Amino acid sequence: MKIALGTDHAGFRYKEKVKELLQTLGHEVTDCGTFNEEPVDYPLFIRPAAETVARGECDRAIVFGGSGNGEAMTANKVKGIRCALCWNEETARLSRQHNDANALSLGERVIELNMALQIVRIWLETPFEGGRHERRVQELNAMG
């Protein structure tokens, strides 16, 4: 799977750890930055990661920040992106099963690293259930 990553300074450490995990699992990673912990504005790095998915260059995106909130909001401004802010295993699982989330947002300041890595694993492995959820995802996709 091709996965784009984007972060601001507050999520940089987790981005690097998740990048290592993804590469170990055999995924191809597109790193949209940032590339250090110097303060930056998150939209400048989150939007490009989301856009790679919207253009079909990557299958999914994972974005990071302090809380993950602004990053999810930024990613969801890109048409075709369904970015889920996840904080535990169940939110990760449901974001894929029910919402077919193609982007994941994680907050480095609010989730312990081992939980963040577990969320990523679950999010990558969980399929979309379709069925009754299909219509709702189509409605989301139709929104401008």
C-alpha cells in the first residue's frame, strides 16, 4: 500500500516512528514533511499528504499533530478525503469498518506511542464493511 504522511512540529516524532513501522510492514511511504521539530503551520504539510490520496497517487494518508484535531480538519477540506481522528483501537476499527476512512489523524500529545502504533496497525488491517455503510460513504463523497 502507498501511504502519505504529513505532520507539523508537534507530531514529528510520531511520524518518524510510524514511518519506520510502515516500512517494516512493506508499505511504500511518501513523506510530505515536516522534517524536524522546528515550529511550522500544519496546513502546509497536511494538505499535500491528503491531496496525494485525492489524486490517487497514494492509497491512504496518516497525519499527525499535537492533538490531531487541526490536522483532521485540514485533511477533510480536500474533496474525497475521509479523515478520522482516532485515539484508541475501537475508533480506528470503526473508522475503517463504517466510514472507509482513507486518512487517519493522530495526536502526539494525547496518545501514548504504543497506542498510536497499534491504532495504525488496526487502521491498516481493517476492511470497509460496505453494506448499509456504503450509502453514507457515498453521501460523504458527494459533499463539496
